[in-house]
Amino acid sequence: MTVQSDICVVGNGVIGKVAALGCAQAGYSVTLLTPSDPAQVAATDGWDVRVYALNQVAHDLLSSLRVWNALNATRIALVDAMVIHGDGERQAGELRFDAYGARVDALAWIVEDRNLNQALDAALQFAPNVRIVSGRATALHQGLERASVALDNDEVLEAALVVGADGGHSWVRGQCEIDLDYRPYHQQAVVANFECTEPHHGVAAQWFTSTEGVIALLPLAGKRVSLVWSAPDALAEVLMREPLAMLAERLSRLPTQKLGTLSPLLPENVKALPLALIRPHAMTAPRVALVGDAAHVVHPLAGHGMNLGFADVAVLLRVMAARGPGRDCGDARVLANYARRRKEEVLAMLIATDGLERLFAAEFEPLRMARNLGLNLVNHLPVIKRKLIGHALGRPI
């Protein structure tokens, strides 16, 4: 059986669902291909250890798709300020940003993966021109006017455009034979949630260390915080073996940590995700566009991996809307325009995150002193701070 639509989205994550919903609301017929055994989003009162710091671009896109107001607002935390700490016991650098100085309502919004997925799933159920198909893709064929995805159950999904939103190990990207640069960081992102005895006041705190990686504590609703510790592999294995109470004790000893005593949120949960840089040499191929982690994977130290994916979808929707008469949504000029408009931002984020990881991983003492001095210097340069905040928000201020 052949299933025809304007757009076929391959991927069952947040970015794939956003792409499918955005294309459907733009008037395209959409087929969303999900795995045969997709992971279920459990309905639970427990706090999800996977959270995202969504910027203004993500917020605006979700609002335009009428998803933002469908989120459970009681579980969303606003980031009012961000403090970045350098390493070293003495003369450690510090860089501060705040929403008031940037004249915005928030620097970011901390949203759980489960909260976001549940709202997107509900929206997709009511989207009239979305067909959700479960199966395993076996082959991708790219023709002059259409592309098709063959499934293991003999179904064929045919569309003018295939959107690859299937993660860092993208099957779609592999079928297009797009080369990539791959660099393992030999680190794992250890994530867990904690209760704190002191209020966080909406402050996201981050510590750069040369020996233990990058530690971030992000505000959750109430007196709770979410940990993202980009730890070297050996340390990550230790953190995963030891009780969460011991991990909480480690965090309580961070310099200038103002959250008081930390204790694990119940039920206790901790996960570790391997980290790598993945830079495909192209974001498009004939009749194919890549979005999200399929198009780029960056170090999480800036918290913008998911935001890049939202920006991909936003730009793709705009270039398709402006494609002009006589061109379908998978036209080569449309895809070239998409790739051109995403190239600069994606490359800049890849270079910035990879460069910062290399810079702060170095244990050379003069370099440590220089980077701490740099943090302090930038902290007193309003023009540069505004540019950095603009990048974080996804738009100039």
C-alpha cells in the first residue's frame, strides 16, 4: 500500500512532532513515521530528569502552534538570571546575565521532556491532516518530483519532501549518504533532579571546571533544581554508581552555591547520556531536509541543542511558505534557501560550544587564569553581554 502526502516526517521526538504539527497547520498533508514500538510518555507526577532550557524562538514557535498554552504551566520554571562560574579556588571568573537587564520577561523557560511530548501528542491527535504511521523504514528513494520511504510491512510513504528528524544517528541522513564530522567528547551528561532548602530565585547556575567537566543546576518549579553534569566518562561512571544522596552532597560543596542542602527528588532517578559533536556536511539532499539532532549535535554546555532544532523547523516553515508559485515544498530552491539560512547560526553554535569545551577542559594554569579573567572582563562589557544574551534568546536585543 502507498500512503501519499505532501510531507513525510521521520522521527518521534519533540522536534519531529513539532515539524509535523507545524507543516500540518501550514496546510500541508503530513505523514509522521514513528517506530514500531515507540517509547510511551508515562503519565506520572514524578519530575522528568530530561529538561530543556527553551529560548524565545522555541517559545514563539510553540505559541504559534497553540502548544505553549497546553503545557502544564505549574511545572515550567522561568530563568530570570544566569550565573557562570569559572574554575579554581581563588580568583575564579564569573559572568552574570539577567532578564531585567536584557529587557525581556525571561532568559529561558525550563520545560520537562514529558510535559512537552504530552502537549504535542494531544495537538497531533486533533490535527486533521496528519497521519501517524508506525513501522521500520528500510529504504529511501529520491526522485525528481517525489521521494518515498519503504517500510518493513511493505507500505510505502510517498511525499514531495521527507523531513529527517530522527536524531543524532539519523537513518534518513545515512540513506542520503551525507558525510559528517564526528568527535566524541568522552563525557556523559548525568541528569537528575533535587530539592533545595533555599529558593533558587529563577537563577540558572553553571560551573566550568577543567577536571570534572561542566556542572549546571537549572531551576524547576518550586524549590527544585535539575542537574546536567557533563562529566568525563570515568567520573560519570562513579556518579552513576554512587547513591544520589552522595551526588547531592557533591553539589552542596560547589563554590558559591546558594541553594543550601540538596536532596534527591522522589522517586529517585538518574540517567547518563553520551556526548559527542556531530556535524553533517549538508542539511539537505534531493527531496530531503534534516532538522534537529539529525542536522547537528552540539555540546550541551550552552543548553541550545533543542533550540537549534526549533529554529530549524521555524526556518523550514518560513521558506516553504515563501517558495513562490510553481514550486512544491520539496523543490531544490526551497531546500537550498533553508540550508543557506541555517548555515551561519548552526556553524556558530558548533564552533562556540566545541571551543568552550576545549578551552575549559585544558588544565594549563596560565590558560585557566586567562579564561577566568575573560569571564570577569565580559561581565563588565555591556555591549558584548547584550550580544551574548541575544544569541541565547535566539534574536538580537
